[in-house]
Amino acid sequence: MDLTSALNYVRVGVAVLGAFTAALWLSLIIWAFRDMRSRSRDIFAQFLAALVVAVLNIPGLIVYLILRPPETLSQAYARSLEEEALLQEIEERSTCPGCSRAAHAEWRVCPFCQTKLKKTCTQCGAQLELNWNVCAICGTAAPGKEAKIEFEAEI
């Protein structure tokens, strides 16, 4: 094996190593841009993340990984939906005004403290919320109210 063939092998090895390094560098830039795009809507931040990785290479990637937002936009959206669902569930859950324990919608009296939770319509027997003035089913005034609501027939 002579010196020229050894130099050719070295050149090929250096070319392959250089191509691999360039491909790795380019893929890191693209990955940083795409990752930041999934974490922020700010186009300036997306390009800045790609620029930091492009200029500083591996140390830039480390800096980006330290400073990037902790969650993606889809994770933030899913978390906000979960929070909204929990808040809605809490708002819909009825509680006893007397003892603040959970009360089922069909209960008329709290079984724990015997506080009245619902009142009964004198006309149709439907359950009425305590703060209702008329029955939503038949229009009769709630117990303790004198006036009866009259409905007009629409043609």
C-alpha cells in the first residue's frame, strides 16, 4: 500500500465525516425550529431558536433545551381543556347550603343535616329549586307566592 492510496482513504473518510457532521448540524437546526414551532406561536422565537443552534451548534442546542418552553401548544391546550372541564364539573355539582356536603340532584332534603334542598310544585308535583318563583313545568307560582303566570298562546 503506497502513500497516495492511503491519502485517498483518508480523504474519503474525512469527506464522509464532514458530510455526516454537516447533515447532523442541519438536522439539529431543523429540529430546533420545528420543536420551537410546536411550543410557541411567536415566529421570532422560532427563528431565534434555529439561529442559536445554527451559530453555536451543540452548545446552542444545550442552551435551547434549557430555555425552551416546558410544554407544547397541544399540551397547553389539553391542560386548559382539562381545567375547564374540572371547573365546569365543580360548578355543576350541587352542595347542601346547610352543611356544604355534596347533594344529589334528586334529593329534596339533605340526609346529613335535614336542610330543605328543593320545594314541590303544588300543581304538578315537580321539584323546584329553592330560588325559583314559578314552576318551570306548569307555570304555577312556587309555594309561598300568590300570583300565577299566564301563558299566551302563540299562533
